Amino acid sequence: MEEYLALFENAIIRQSELVGTERARIQAKKAGLTVSRTGRVLACNENPMVVLLRLIRFFAEDGSLTALDACSPLIDKMVDIPAELEKVS
């Protein structure tokens, strides 16, 4: 879980630089995260793989290509999801 929290935190910080801190915090909250005013992820309230997918969707919702910059580490993590699901089964 710590790996996901660090990943989410880095993505939120990058997104904050692109769209502003408040908007990035709102997107993170909608995705299922609790985030401090400074952008620190305090909790992941749902399955981290679901939160990962939601963050990508919310970060890219405005159609901006620059938003994909914040999504790139999240997209890279998606490659690991099948292996993580096998561990759970």
C-alpha cells in the first residue's frame, strides 16, 4: 500500500503544478483519496487499483495533453496490476 500512496502523492503534486492545488485535491478526493492541503496523501479509502484508474480518468478529464504528464507514472503502474491481481487470487 505504501508504494501506491507514494505513487498517488507524486502524481497529485505533478497535477497540482498543472491545474492548481485545489483542483488536484478535489480530483484526488473524487478518486477515493484523503489528501492534506499540502498534497500529502493521508489515506486511500478504496482499493488502490480502482483509485489508480479513477485518478487517471479525473486527471485527463479536461482533455489536456499536459494532464497526461501527471498521469504517466499512474499509467506505468497499470502494467503491474495483472501480477498484483494474481497474488490476491
